[in-house]
Amino acid sequence: MKEYFLILLSTVLVNNFVLVQFLGLCPFMGVSRKLETAAGMALATTFVLTLSSACSYLVNAYILEPLDIVYLRTITFILVIAVVVQLTEMFVHKTSPILYRVLGIFLPLITTNCAVLGVALLNIRHDHSFMQSLIYGFGASVGFSLVLILFAAMRERIMAGDVPETFKGPAIALVTAGLMSLAFMGFSGLD
Amino acid sequence: MLTAIIALAILAVIFGLALGYAAIRFKVEGDPLVEKIDALLPQTQCGQCTYAGCRPYAEAIAKGEADINQCPPGGETTIIALADLLGRDPKPLNPEHGEEKSKRVAVIDEEICIGCTLCIQACPVDAILGAPKLMHTVIADECTGCDLCVPPCPVDCIDMVEVKPALDEWVWDFPGASLKYPATAANRIPKTGTSQPRDATAHDAATKKTGTGS
């Protein structure tokens, strides 16, 4: 139990995927302009990341390793992720048309979110068990959601603020992201 | 090598089947009424009805949120067609949303244009051609006469010019068209400016496609 908690803490804060490992930066910059969109994206990513983390573990453990074709890992994981994203898209389209419209193009773009493939591959590298993979994927997505929502809230404030002409737009957003990353590096003392 | 190919192929087939099943299970049925209403609207995407475009307005009508008399470009003919489709009473155009004008087309005064691209961004149907700091021009066939490009222009070089039906395009008014004549965008009365070929059904599809049938 303690071990699972540690994995969760480590992925959410200490080794945060966005701010410490610099994975999944495109949605981090792209969907963080409005809080509601960010929350929707966070939700969709959480679902996809957790599910694809578990699925890719199963595929790796029960198909790739017994058949001794682990060299096909990357392409297989991409396939798994694409399928999971497609399923999520259909599910969201059916259950919440508003969320579907808000997320728009970003929902299919989760496929190319490097954090998703990153988690699947890191699971293998860390020799995680099934439960550990699941927690690791969930933790990663919670960390991603936390950072994305915080960042979106900050960007909304900054938008209203008096930013110098030179820093307007993406520049100030990147500066903010850098400062946030700096703050999250401070968690490395927790290990 | 062979195991790898077979394993991946089987995996792909399984995923494909799962997705296919999900596509049936989570199928979303669009509202067929929205399609029908949308087909009657003039597709100028002008936003005068206070909705972002013709389709959102059609959705609002289907939901009962919007009234049928908010479309100035469509004018009386559209209102009658909508009333016919929805089984409501036709009513005069709501003056809050503008008045019915004859068919117009935007013309850019190319001497004055500074090439700021603001009108290109405003155009809902991509009828303006141009690049930054180069002169712009309007593709008259694509222009729906929606006026949206006029306010953003910083040098006021866009004029809305009325299009008069040429001799070979002019047709008689449909008898009784303004009273109750149905329904398609094709049999619009020339009062709204568009010149309609007499054989309305044959040209129905073509006019709808270019969006100038209104």
C-alpha cells in the first residue's frame, strides 16, 4: 500500500510529467487558455492515460514478451493508445456532446501526447507490475491535470493583467511555465 | 519474423473489431430536423440572427430556442419555407435582426486597400483573396453579401454593391410566391435579387452549393 502511495506521490509531484520530465508540453501550452477547456482536457487525458497504461502493460506482458517480439513495443503501444483514444472519443461524443465540442481537435490529439507513450514505455523500464502500472499511469495523469489546471487559471489571470508589450501572449506563458517548473523542482527533496 | 507479423495482425484485427463494436454501441444520431432547417437557410453565415452561423441557428430553431423570423438574408421566402416545414404560422421578419435587402456583393477599392488581412479573417465563406501587405480582392461568385467584412476594414475600402439581375438571368415572379409558395432555396422570388433560372428543380443543387441561392 505504502509503495503505491509513493508511486502516486512521486508521479504527481516529485517527477511531475510536465514540469520535471517535460512530457506532454503541447496540450500544456495549447489547451491552457481557458479553465473549462483545461479541465475537460485534463479529464480526457486522465481517462486515456490510465487506461492506455494498463492496456499497454497487458499487451506487453501477455503478447509481446511470450512471443519474444519486444522490439515491436513502440509501434504496438502507439496502436494501443490510438485505439484507447478512439474509444474515449466515441464515448465522450455519446455521453457529453458539450464536452466533445469543447475539446474539439484536442481529443484526437491525445494520441500524439508524448506523456501517454512516455508512461507506457517508462512502465516497462521501471519493471512495474500491473497494479503499479495502473497507479503510475493514474498518478501521471493526475499530475498532468493538476499542472494544466493550475497553469490555465494563472493564464486567465495574466490575460487580464498589464503585461509588457514584449512579453504578451505565448512569451509570458512560457515564462510562467518555467517558473512553475522551478517550483515543482523543489519537490525533489521529498524523495 | 513471421510470429511478429501474425501477432501484430491479430492484435490489429482484435482492436478493429472492438472499435467497430464501439462505433455501433456509441452511435450518435444527429437530429434530422436540423439538416432540413439548415437546407432552407441561405448559408450566408452572416450571424445577423445572433447565432454564429446558419447551422447553429438551425439547431436553435429545432430546439425551439429561436424564432423563425430572424434571418434577413433569407427574408420572407425563408420564413414561409420554415413555417411550412415546422407547421407554424409565418410572421414578418424581426426588424431587430435587420431588414431584407436585395442581393449584394462586396467590392474592395483596390486603390485604397492596404493589405491588412482583417477582412479575410472576418469573411465566413473565404471569399476574399489576398496576403499581408498585398492588395485583396473579392471572389464575387463566393461572396454572400453578409456585410461582415465592412466593419473591420481600417480604411473603409469595402463597398457593398447591389447586384442587378442581368437580362439573361431575369425571370418573372413566381405567381403567388410571396403568399405561400414553398419551400426550397431555388424558387426565391427575384425581389430578393437572385436571378433564378426558370427550371428551379434542375438548378436547385447548384444554387445551394454556391450559397448564392438566397
